[in-house]
Amino acid sequence: MKTMKNFLAQHGDFDGETVISGDFFSKLETVSLYTHDSMEGYFGGRHRVNKYGNTVEFADFREYTFGDDLRRIDWNLYARFEKHFIKLFVDERQMFTQIFLDCSASMTKPDRHKAVCAMQAAAGIGFLSVKSMDKTSIKLIYGGFADDLCGIVTGKESFFQAAGGFEELEFRGSADISAAVTGCRNLGLNDGLTVIISDFLTENDWKKAVDYLLYRKRQVMMIQILSPEDINPLYNGKVRLLDTEAENEIDGRIMKMRITRAANKAYLQALDDYAEEIKSFCASRGVFFISASSGDPIEKLFFEKIFMTGTIR
């Protein structure tokens, strides 16, 4: 806990907003991260898989076959049945949690709390991962590339040192999620969870990233962070809409228009349709999709929305 306090003392604020609080981490200590038990993983973790291994926890018996370890024969059963049976034990593996964070300019509009919420989500999942003795990495999506916030870390002390990098994060430009994910090295293979955190308000096809991760047999979770203004804009009358990812003043994404009640209604309908499209796509592929408002406490994201997926318990 001393390491946590040192981290909070040095990196607890992001433009006046708390990125991570000690109370938040303390609450996360009460839950654990879970992945599919069919995954391979690495030796030495805490995730039970549907194979037998070398832990001390007994799981089952099976009849002895040539080549089995003689030390595992249960001689008490032999005395009863005059057959050789060996003891089988629970197998526990270390998984690899990989987090992709959208660092485009749209994540800071209309205010930076949307970015803070996204960083809180990334830090919370990273903390749950190292708490389970898993390997963890956090990738920052800038354009079509994924930069490392840190390397692959294990253990809470290494994680808190790496999480100090959130203090220096800059949100700028656009994000091509598919290009960043598919072009990323060391994605892992059938060994854990990949989380993509974004508002997904992009023209780029992020679906390719999801399909590629599933091809790699990764468990996938998509966390959409929207600001209250994204969800219910308050514009009215004549406005000049500036796309935060536009390159210059003559960019076609900058436009003048009159916002009417009908226009607001059309926007809300389009947002609902897009949300249903994402949900349908994810459901068809067994991918977890969560949409959250940056106006809500970060605890609601973890203890209500993510909890409902069964990924944390």
C-alpha cells in the first residue's frame, strides 16, 4: 500500500481532476479479474483453466497409464480397488492483459474529464490484472500506431511506476484503431484479455481490429466512453461545428449549420442506431461491449457495467 500512496501523492491530478484515488484502488481490492478457462496462458498465475496441472489443490482421479508420474499414484485407492489411479490437480495460469487507449483529440472534448475517465478505466483494469499476478501492457493509440505507455509489467509496484505516465499523456489528432491494433506486435495468442477504450466516434473501421484479435483467440472487451454532451448535446440555433480531429480550418469535417429540434432528434436517433450496431456486432462475436458516461463515477463502470459481464467478480 505504501507504493500506492507514493503514486497518488505524485500523480494524482490531471488538469485539476483526480485520475486515480486511493479509495478507488481500495474498492478494486475486493474484486478479481476473470478470463475464459479455455485459454492457455503461462505457468505461475492465479487463473484456473480447464486442464490439470501442478498446483497443490486436488481436482480428480484417473486411471494410471504408462508414462504417468509414479509419485502421483494413490496407494489407498490401489488397496481398495487393486487398480492404479493417479491424483490430478488444478492448473492455474498467468494471463496477458493488453489495454489499448484511444488518445485522439475527441477524447478531450468538450472537456478533459472524458479523457480522465478513459485513463481511470485503463488504470483500473491494469490494476486488476497485476493484482491477479497477470502480465499487463497499456498501448496508446495515436493515428494508426500503438505506442507503449510502459512495457509489459507484472506486480503492483511496477504497475504504479508505469501508471505515472498517465500524468504526461497528450490527447491529439485522430485514431485508427484497426491499423493500430493489427499492426501491434506481441498481441498474444489464446492467453488473455484485450481491452479497447475509446468513444468509437470515428470513421475508421475498428471492426477489423476486433476480428483480428478474435483470430488470435483473445478475449475482447470494448469500453465506450462518452461525455454527457456526446449523449445529449445542448446546441441550438446557428453554430459552427469544429471537428477536434480536423487538420486545418478548411477541413471538410468543419461545418456551419443550424441546429433545430429536428436536427437534435436525428442526432440522438443516429447515436442510438450506432450503439445498436456496435452491440449487435459484438454480440455476434462473443465480445463484451460496455458504454459509459464520463459524467458518472468510475465505480459505476466497474461495479455495475463490467461486473455484469462476469469479467470481474
